[in-house]
Amino acid sequence: MTWQVLHEKVTHHLDMIYADVPLKDSTSDIATSLMNAIGIVEPSDIANPQSHFNYWDQDDIIMITYGDSVIEKDERPLVTLNRFLHKYCKNTINNVHILPFFPYSSDDGFSVIDYSSVNESLGTWDDIEAIAKDYGLMTDLVINHCSARSIWFDNFIKGEGTGKDFFFTSDPSNDLSMVTRPRVSPLLRETPTANGIQHVWCTFSHDQVDFDFRNPNVLLTFVEIIKLYIDKGAKLFRLDAVAFLWKIVGTTSINLPETHEVIRLLRTLIEHVDPSIIIITETNIPNRENLTYFGNANEAHAIYNFSLPPLLVNTLVSGNCTYLKSWMMSMPPAQNGTAYFNFIASHDGIGLRPAEGLLSDEEISDLVHAMQNFGGKISWRASDHGQQKPYEINITLFDALQGTVKGPDKFQTDRFICAHAIMLGMEGIPGIYIHSLLGTSNDYEKVANTGQNRSINRRRWDLSELEALLDSPYSQHHKVLTRVSQLIRIRKAQPAFHPNATQFTLQLGEKVFGYWRQSLDRKQSIFCISNISDEPQSILLSDINLIGTDNWIDLVTRDEVSTEQGFMELAPYQVMWISNQDFE
């Protein structure tokens, strides 16, 4: 692609974004500034991305962690994290999502004060680059809002300098009743400024002030930030809360066409710098809306599979896979060049909005009640009619799976491993939260200290204490790490587990969940079969169509699977990955 052709493409994006916005500069001039900011100055700077090309395979696993999830006295946490990764994850994890590692004022990093520096309490850019040398670095682009303590917001208040016109304001007399929000706090923050009282739009909290992307300088600033992160080794970008980016008074101000066009623009710029860099959109919204962020393989490379956590947890605590099965059957295969990002636990809670329309209100209520019985907390949001609805469940995944709707039982670890086996075998790229890898339980002390429900799943481990537990064969942490790591190693060796390999849902009743994967070259088949109940289950081999002329092996146990009996017995929460080939 020539410089001129790329420039015309960027200009077209801008024409779409700013069609209804009066601009001081032409979109052509803005396009030039954006290309310069990302490092495309000469034709030789332009990379040539391949359309519909998968820059990932079954080897890719992403671990999600805070920079200080593991700490050691008198050592920078990012250095400690790097040591932990090399000791416990070198044969399993090849990508690391370090949650916001910048100076911040609230929300455990998602209220950024300074996008250009590393939080001194965590380490330095050198520490970040050291991790990026050995692992694919995933970094957050907190693009919807920043901290009210940032220099930009100070300048907004003063009415001078960078930031003076960066923030979205609205007259409180405007009709804002349609605005979709994940919080129950007032939308507008009354703020005295040099230009009088301003009412600043705050989608999340009054410490998180929303940007006004109608100002092209905001867009330019974020492109400069992207370039900085690329230079520091970032290979994956998580666009945080991006669904709320563009606001129009009188609308829902979520998922607007301008937001999608901004993502397409960022994709165009990034992929012409380095085609292997991946964009992942974080859009915690109902499933149908979430799927739109793929665009036509020209927006996000990957989208968070937000419906999976509530559906899978519900499946395992109810002992019924009907809802999970229906959802999986309805999910379109990700076309080449795109992939689902599968996860079942993260630094946030188990979101319930993505389950709306998939689980009934009664089913959600039963799930919430079960999680409360297991020590979980509930975060709430305002519905369209002003009523409070459960927004997310705050609980560690290990404790969420300590039992069923009947109460706790003896199958906690087996149920937990079953959940990860289901996720690891599915179409898509798996993401595993560090506290799931470690089998961490609810941290009530941190909740008490912070007053925040989400702190329940954000424990900060002392490395020496953690190592003692991981080295003890009797601890839950050792058992979980060993068994999850084994599943990951098996997955990474199998072509049929490529994120874009064929997937079909199997019909095995309510108590057994199954799907079939086939490698892109069609040579390997894997039948992924899971007993999601607390009782033994039997399935007919004819139901999964094992061809008698092939030799079948359970990749999990390495046992041969005989087709002579005609049926198989599965213990409670047993998982089988039955394949005609074993590449490990």
C-alpha cells in the first residue's frame, strides 16, 4: 500500500467519524497528523497486513494479572512477577496481560493519572520491557476516561493547556434518561472551572471523567499513547470500556456508529505499523451487541466472550448445560482474522448483563443466590426503569464452584478443573486469571480494607508464602496449578485446538456437555466431553460418532478409548478429550 492510499483510507475513517462535528482542521490534515503520530512518515514505514490472516494458534494462552499480584519484600513487583512467570508458567503461558500499570487514583488502575509512565510502586518501563522480551505483552488502553486527578483534568478546570477541551460535558437539563450505564452513581459531575460550573460526563465514577472524542486532539493523543506502548513492547491492546467512547445527548451513548468507526481507524493505523499486533475490545454488554465489534474483520481482532463466565458457572452449579449448549450453538464461527477471547474469571466480577436474554430472570436470581451462599458479593446497576438489577457477581472462581445450588460439596477442585477444560478446548484464545491458575479463595480482608466488592478477587500474594503453598502437594493451590497446567500443555500441542478450528456442539443431554473440534487441515478430531453434574453419567458412543476404524485416545489420561462397549461412564465433573491423534 502506498502512503497516499493509506492516507486516503485514514481520511475516509475521519470523514465518517466527524460527519456531524464541525472541525477546525480538514480531515486530510488530521489524517496526516495521526499517521505521523503512529510512526508512518515515509512509504517505507508502512507494513502490509494480510487480510483474514490468523496471527495466533493453539499455542497462545494469555494470563491476566495485576503488576503486584505477587510481591516480595524489597523488590519491585514487576520484577517479582517476571520471576514468578519464569518459575511457574514458562511451559504454559506465552502472553501476559498486565492490568493498568500506570499511576492511578482509583478503580485499581482504571482511573489513570498519567498514561506515559509506570506506577513507581510497581517498577519501571525497563521492567515492563523485560517481561515483553519473553512474553507477548497485553496492555490496557483506558480510552473512555481518565482520572479526575490527572494534569489534563486540572487543565480543564483551569481552562488552559493540554486537556482544557478533552472532556465531555452536558447541560443537566438535557434528557439523559436513555443513557446506558454500568453504575448507579449520578452521571454528571458538577465541577467549578475557570469558565464557570461545568457538568462533566462520568460513565463509571466521579473520579473517572469521560473524554470528548468530538475533539480530534483527544484521538491524536491516544494514537501517540499507542505508539509509546508499541515502542515499549506491547503486542496486544485491550480497549477498555470502549463501547461508551462516543456520546450523543438523547441516545443510549453506547455502541454508537462513531465508536465502531474509531476502532476501525485504530485498527487501520496499528496494523500498518505491525500486522501482528492484536486489538481486543472489552465490551461488557449483551452477547448480540458484543459480536458487532468484530465488524467485517476490520475492527477488533478478538472480542471478550463475556457470556461464557455466567453461563459456565450457572451450568456447573445447576448441573444443567441447556443454556450453555443453546448459546454455543448460536455463536457464529469467528471468521479467519478474528477470534473469540475466552475467559471464565478476571479482575472484575462475573458480569450478568451478557447473560441477559440467555438466562431467564429466575435462573439469574438462582445463580445470584447460590453465589451469595458461597460468600460472594453482588454489584448493582440501574435498569432502564430506574430499578436496581444485579450487574455482576464478585467472587473468586474457585469459591464460586465450591458446590451446587444444593450447597457446598466434595467436588470443588474437580468442578473447577472441569470449567477450565471446557474453556480451554473451545474455539477461541484462552485467557486465565492468575488467581484461577493459583486456586485463590475469596479475600474478605481486602474487601473490608477497600470497601470494594471487586477486591474479593484481587488478592496480593506474598511470593514466599505462595511458593510454600505451590510446593506442597496437599494444598489446593498446588493441585489447581498442576492440573490446569497439564490441560494447557495438552491443548498447546493439538492442532484441533487452534482458535479458528472447526467446532460443532454435541447433543448429549442436560448433564453432559460436549463439542467436537477439527483441525484446519481436517486431520485431527477431538471430542470434548464433560460431565457437568455431581453424579456419574453414561453416554452412548454412537451419540458422538466415534469411527470404529480409528484408534481413539483420551488426551487427558492417555488411556485408549475402546469402541467395543458402545458406551462410556464419566465420573462427576470428569472431562475427556477424545482424539484420533495425540501430538503432545
